[in-house]
Amino acid sequence: MGARKISRKQDESQLAQLITARRVKLLVFGSLLMVCGLFIYKLYLPTTLPFKKIQVYGTLQWVDREKLNALVLHDINGGFFSLDVKQLKQNLEQLAWIESVSIRRVWPDVLQLMVSEQQPVALWNGESIINQNGGLFMPAMEQLPDEIVHITGPEGMYETLVDHYNALSALTADLGLQIANIDVNERRAMKVTLSNGVQLFLGRVRDTSDSGTEMMRFVRAYKATLAPQIDRVQFVDLRYTNGVAVRWKQQVGLHGENSLHGKNNLPIKSNNRVAKS
């Protein structure tokens, strides 16, 4: 009986020690969790490890770096660990001239921004800009580029007209000429104005191959006869299937009267020879 009592007391003592050891472990583990939680909490306080340097990378023509830095400082809502990078990225990409931003944190206090700027292709209907990807964005009026192609046309046609602009400008560029304006009326008839003021009348907007065929009539006429006297040309009508018609500018004669140098219309036949005027 005495041996059983001793054995029972030993078992109870071992059990108490085991429970005590487990309690101690739990207490230590809980304390560690509290310390880690407090440490993480302090890490994510906005005042912990604030950013001291902002570095902006990228070729920027339209975005002012100083204004961008000021905006970033205004929008920073945390330190190195607590900064909401996703929210900052969304805020910056709402700026008209910024296409995309990538953000990188460099220990311990540097914020790096890689900025990709919008590349303007054309001004659409006098208020929006078409970018290099065919998208639209609307900068402030005072930020509109001075030298940019103007494209006007019915709503919803800007993507189609950009395709036509790209195709046609490639043809005129070979002649050393640039397109200044493309106007499409409600009937979808296209008028192209070159940078030298010469107007080209094309047919209805269809496929780029159709407008390209019409523009090639001008290219052939230009190379054949118009190049030396392009300053005298007012407009060229390219809507003929077998040639073009040219309207000459009116010039002031020696006695002040208006006179026409050559015929009003100069047809270019399908064999690319110019009819005598």
C-alpha cells in the first residue's frame, strides 16, 4: 500500500511538472507573439522609417519632375513598410500625361518611380489626345502640344482614322511632306491638309488600302510634275479612278488683278503623264 501511495504521488508530481512546463511554454510563446505583434505594429506606423528621397526615372517631356515629386510627397501615406504602393500607383496613373508607373522601395528611405509618359500622336476633335496605343486622354488645355496632327471626325472613329493617318503619313513622308490635319465630315469623306497648306481630297473612309491607293495617285503626280511647283497648288482631288485634278492658287498679277497660272484643273492620267495645261 505504501509503495502504491509513493508511486501515485510521483505520478501526480510529474503531471504537475508537465502542466507547469506547458504553461511556461505557452506563456513564453504568447509573450513572443505579443512582442512580435508590437514590433510589426510599430513597423507599419506611418512615422516609422519615413521616405527621405524620391528618385524619378524615365524620359519625361510633358510631366514636370518637381511637381511629380511634390504630388508623391503629398500622397505618401506611410513609411518604408506601411506605404500603400498600389494606391500611390493608382493616384499617379490618373495624371493625364502618365501612362504607367512602377514603384520600388530601396532600404532604408528611398522611393524609386519608373514613369512611362504618354506619347501624343494626334489631337482628336480639338479636345482629346490620341496616344501611341490608340487610346484617348485629356490633358489640360494649356498642356496641348503646339505641333501635333489634328484629326477631326464623327464620334467613335478615332481608332480608324489613326490607322489611316499612319498609313497615309508613311506615303507622304517619302516625299518629305508631313500631314498637318485630317478632316472627315459626316458623310465620311476625308480631306488631308499637308504642312505646306496643300489640301488633298480623298473619298469616303473605308479600308486603309483604299485611302492608300488614292494617296499613291498624289505620290505619282508629285514625282511626275507637282514637286517643282507645289507652292502653286491649292488642292488636289484624288477621287478619280484614273487620275487626279489640281486646283492652282490665284496669284496677283503685275497690275494688281487676279490671274490664274495654268488651268484651274490639271488632270493626271492613269498612265502618270500630265496633260498639257
